[in-house]
Amino acid sequence: MNWTRTVTARQASRMELHGIHVPLVTPFTADGGLALDALEQLARDSLEAGAAGLVALGTTGEPGSLSTAEQDAVIEVCRRVTTEHGAVLTVGAGHGGTARTAEALAALGGRTDAALVAVPAFVRPGEAGVLAHFRTLAAHSPVPLVIYHIPYRTGQPLGAATLLDLLATPGVAGVKYAPGGIDEETVALLAAEPRGVLAGDDLFLSPLLALGADGGILASAHLETARFVALHRAWQDGDAALARKLGAELAEVSRAAFAGPNPTALKALLHRDGRIPTPAVRLPLLAHA
């Protein structure tokens, strides 16, 4: 397949990402099918509570367990709701290889505002290889990229300098930043005041916002969405006292949502609250006890 494309005008003008984005779970029915009505309601609830956008088919949505037809159905629901609300839709895409990832991105043209693409997992191509990978993808993708940096899953650490190079790449809208903590590289990254850094470790949302992150992509923001939005707004407004209070309270929400492998505990909480019909997940995940 020839996946060579030109950069779109939208990419060239650089998409601005900010605020709280909710990476939606994929609800299942009692017979194992997609609960699309529940998915649509989760999407509406999130945006009506103030979320800036949604992420479909992120890891929280169990994309590896969905058929192509099921993935298409999830995108269609999320696209319809985000269009109605004037919100941003990001769709997860990507593989270990650059050519296959480019093919997946090409298939998203016209169906999403951005694509969430993780640093290639397991292969550990080195920082130079990661730069080459994303520069190639960004040059040919029909949609802007949000790079998912999560080294404790991918095995590939990236320093602040590399992340800043990636953020400066035309066609890259931002980074979902989930390094597993805050260290000197985090401080160096945010001290440079880049645009488009979104917290990806839910527990560290508040300190990352305090350091200058633009928002977050947060599974636990399914719960208490309006309060996560208020936390973001408090740091933006310079209300440190309110932000610290909300940050401490919402850290407990995040701990509960990640009490098991994501999204098992989150789905159990959503089911308990009557927001999805079952807490079911698909293998290799097991439902949270």
C-alpha cells in the first residue's frame, strides 16, 4: 500500500490541545456485545461535565480485543457526540512498525481530529529511532498526532530534549505524558513551556498542571468529571489553595479507578453507579473482584 501523503493544512496550522480529555471505556452487554447506548451516554456525560475532548480506542477502551467492525462502531458514536458538542475527538492507532502505523493513520482520515500513537513498544528503537518514527508518521498522516509516552509499558525512555523535539515537529499536536512519576526530566520539559503536554498518569495530574501541563488524558476522569475540569481551571486561574484541595481529593478517585489492571476497576465502579450495563472486560483482562 502506498501511504505517502502530503501534510494537511490543519496539521500545518498546529492543533492546540488543552483541558481534560476522557479516554472512554468500551462497555459490553451481558451477551458480550458492544453496549453502544451506554458508550454514547458516557461520551455525552463527559462533555456536558466540561471535558474538552474524548479519546476513543485508547488502552482504556480495550482496542486490541475489538474487531475492526466494533472499532468502527465506537469511532462512529464518539465522532457523532464530539461533533454535536464542538469537542475534540482523538482515536488510538498504531503498531510497532512505522509502515503499519502509517496505514492505520491513513484509515482514520476524516473520522477524527487527532490520533493517539504510542512510542513503539518492546522494540526499544532508541531516542533517535523514536524521532525518525514520528517524523515520518507526522509528515504523512492525514490527522495530527498525540504521542503517547509511557516508558514503563513501552520500555523506551525519552528525555526532555527528545520530547521537545517531538513537540516541535509539524503535525504533532501534543504528548500524553505518563512517565510514572516526576523527575528532573519532567521539570526540564515543562520549564521550557511547550504547548500540548497532557498528563497521562492520573495520580500526578495536579503537580503536572502546577508545573505547566496543558491538561490531561485521564481514565479516572470518567468519575467526577466536573471536579477534574475544576482542578484544571483552578491551576489555570492561579487558585493554588483550591487546586491543592481538589488535587488531593481526586488522587483518591484515581487510586480507586486503578485498583486493578486498567480498565477493570474503573468498569466495576461505573457498573456500580449504573452507568454501564456490566463490568465485563475481554481476555486477557479479568473482571475486577
